[in-house]
Amino acid sequence: GENVEQHPSTLSVQEGDSAVIKCTYSDSASNYFPWYKQELGKRPQLIIDIRSNVGEKKDQRIAVTLNKTAKHFSLHITETQPEDSAVYFCAASYSGGSNYKLTFGKGTLLTVNP
Amino acid sequence: GAVVSQHPSRVICKSGTSVKIECRSLDFQATTMFWYRQFPKQSLMLMATSNEGSKATYEQGVEKDKFLINHASLTLSTLTVTSAHPEDSSFYICSARDAAERDGYGYTFGSGTRLTVV
């Protein structure tokens, strides 16, 4: 099955700096890569996603890049703000078998210091 | 947008009893429901996948007789933790896939259930 590795496990940045979180996946058939933000005790919130036919996607301060050959994708947050502090999870989905189940990385605790 | 209502949000039960968690899709039909368990400071681990009207598919290492999943309609799926023990204490969260999503990538998460077994 799919295996998603995520690094770093913790990341601390100063407000206004950029933050980068990286993930690798094992199954070359995976073709959908979402990123979720989860605050303590809350549900994961989709912040951005990318599909395998696209190399980069941007939404305001957030961007995701995908390298299919290397099987890795990254989340980039620019001009970080204290409210960006949360746990971020990458995930990969395989559309084979019609179930589209998500496999999550272990998460990155991002702390933005004011 | 799509909403999944999950209840209860918190439950405390005695060891040996059973607890039922419900997830309802409020404004869409959920072809598939995914059930996750999340221990503190850990990732979401998929427990099982259920499709409406058929038996759930459990991930390796998840006891199907302990975690009973029912997906009897396109808007309701339930997870019953039977004979709960303290080690079952965790955050349980469902995620529904919208049947209308042509490419299959419409996931909507419930708000989660914090289960504490004492």
C-alpha cells in the first residue's frame, strides 16, 4: 500500500518568514495530494491540493509543488502569521479500486512566533 | 458546502461497554465513508472504509468484531466500539466521499469524537 513520509515533524519560524514542509510517497499510482491543517481537537481542514497532472498550485500565501518523478510534494507558506500555527498533514490518494482512500503523513507541528 | 455531522463530540464510557458514533452527510450522498483513529500528537490512521449497502473493508490490524461499521444508507454511517477498553480511548473521525464528485476527490470530514474509556 501507499506510504507517505513527512518532514520535519516540528517547525518553528518567526512571523513573516516562510515555512516549507516536505512529503514523499511510495505509490506511483497516487494522483491526488491534499494538504490539511488541523488545530487541536478539531477536524482537518483542506488548505490546498494538487493533482498529478499539475506541477505547482498557488493560493495566496500557500503553494504546493509536485515532482512526480521523484515522488515528492511540498507545502510552502509565505509571510507566516501566528494563526498559521497548527499541525499540517500531507496525504496521498490512489484512485485505483474506486475507493480513493487517503494515506496521511505523520504531520508537522508548525509554530509561528510573533 | 458539504457538511458531515458527527455525534457525539465527546463520550466517556466504562470499560466493557459499547459506544456508537454516528456520521451523517447533511447535503450530499456519501458513497464511501472512511473511519480514522487519531491518538494524541499522531496522524490520522485509517481504520476502515465502508460503502453504502456493503460490508466495510478493514485495514490490517483493525479488529472487525471490535469496531463494527454500518453504512446502511447514503447519508448515515455508524462506528460501534464494542467492549471498549482504556486503550481504545482516542479521537475518532469520519470522512465522507461525495458520490457526485466525478473525479472522486470530494472528502468531507466530520468534527470528530473524543472517546475516553474509564
